[in-house]
Amino acid sequence: MLILYTFYHIIIPILIPVGIGALLHSKFRFDLTGFSKLILYYYVPALAFVKIYEARLSASLLFSVIGFLLLQFVAVVLIGLVTSRVLHYPRPLAASFSNSISLTNNGNVGIPVNALAFKQDPFAMSVQIIVVVFELFATFTYGLLNASKATSGLKSSLIQFAKMPVLYAIIAGTALHLLHVQIPDPILNPLSDIASGMLSFALVSIGAQIASAKLHRNTSTVLLSSMIRLVIAPIVAYGIIHILNIQGITAQALFIASAIPTSRNSASLALEYGNEPEFAAQAVLVSMLLSSITLTFVINLSQTLF
């Protein structure tokens, strides 16, 4: 019954705007690049600033969260490398496969899931924001280099990451929080309004992405990618959470974040560098569709395990 409750109260409220987004995109053909930029440069920075400013995160907690994210990322990447070697994937497919299981959509999907699962709890959202920043860094370092296979890409990817406004929103929010600076309502209120709009817009954007994707081939590889991303990764996360002795809401938030579907950036990188872009697009689509089922169980487990 608890699983049905989770699906009804958390997953269905996510699926409805996703479905509306898919229908609207089928009719109007939105500019998905514009959607992505709005989320990355408008909504996420405001959300990051507000939630970090309002949160209560200690230095020890911050280090434990970052430690968890590093360990889990390395573990999932190693799983991808071993799988590619065992199954003798060609280099382009191996690169795309690795990105599909290691890069997650913790911005567009993870933030709305966290907001609904924890009922807009600022502390839980602060943990989620740290996850989002880590994912951005991983995308523009490992993800880009893995796709391009060019060491010269490291400098440009770091420069691109440094240009992300969410980084400076977090720095500003943390500084004002630590210094106990009272932000005037005419400034904080509009930022809070923007942050509140992130949930609905991100879900409509996901629906539009799903409507634009198509299934072609590499079905078994796509399903294997989704299984690692949605099932194996949370199992790995569970072990690391216990090793690091992370507890409470932090453990729950990280466990749920570990089960978020594949990032759309993995498909963008595959398209940019010619690494099996059709496979990458399918991996994003299938993992998103299957996550409506797996996330129900993961959210439920997070409440019973931690």
C-alpha cells in the first residue's frame, strides 16, 4: 500500500505535467534548446541561491555529501568500463554507454522529485542542489572528455563550467547565509517566485524531450544502460551511504538522487562528437519512462531503509 501511496502522491503529480509537455510539444514543436537554457540560466540559479540561503548545512555534512558523490560516480564509471570491455563495445558506443549511466538528470528530474518527496523541505533541497552542481561539473569534465577523447578539451570544459551562473548563485547564497545577511523582501521574493516556478517548467520540458525522442535500435544495450542507471546505481549508493555512515534526510535524498534517469546532456555530447547519438537519445528516453516505476520503489525504500 505504501508503494501505491508513493506512486499516487509523488509519481503521478510528476507524470501529469510531463504528459502535458509531451502533448504540447507534439502540437507546437517547442525549441528544446531554449527550454534547456531557461532552466540552466534562469530557474536553477534562483533555486540554488534561495535554497542554500535558507538551508542549514554544516561543513561536515557538505564534505560527506561530496565524498558520497565522488565514490558513487567512480563506482558507476568503473561498472560501465567493465561492461563495455566484457561485451566488446566499439569505442563510440563505449563512450556513449559510459555517459548514459554516469550522467544523471538531477536538475530537471531530480529537483521536482526531491521537492515532492520531501514536501519542499529546504534542507533536502539543499542536498539536491549540491548533487546538481556535482553533476554539472561531471558533465563538463568527464562527460565532455569521454565523448571527445581529446585531452585538450579539459581547459575549455572547465572554462564552460566556470561560466555557469548556478556556481556563483551557490557561492553567493552560502556567503550570505554564513554572514547572516538579511536580504530585503523586494529582492528575495522575486527570486523565491522564480525558484517556485522551476518544478512545473522542468516537468513540461521533460515531456517535450520525451515527445521528440524515437526508438530505433541497440534495444538490448539501451535496456542494460537503464538497468545500471536505475537499479544498479541505487544499490551501489546504498552501500556507500552505509560505509560513510550518512543518515536521515541526507541519506534519503542521496539515495533517491542515485536513481534519477539519464541526463539529456549525454545525448547532446554523443550528437556533438558522433558517438552513437541514436543510442544516447534512446537511453535518455527509455530511462525516463522506466524511472516512473523504479523511482516509486526507490522513494519508498528510502523511507524504510534510512
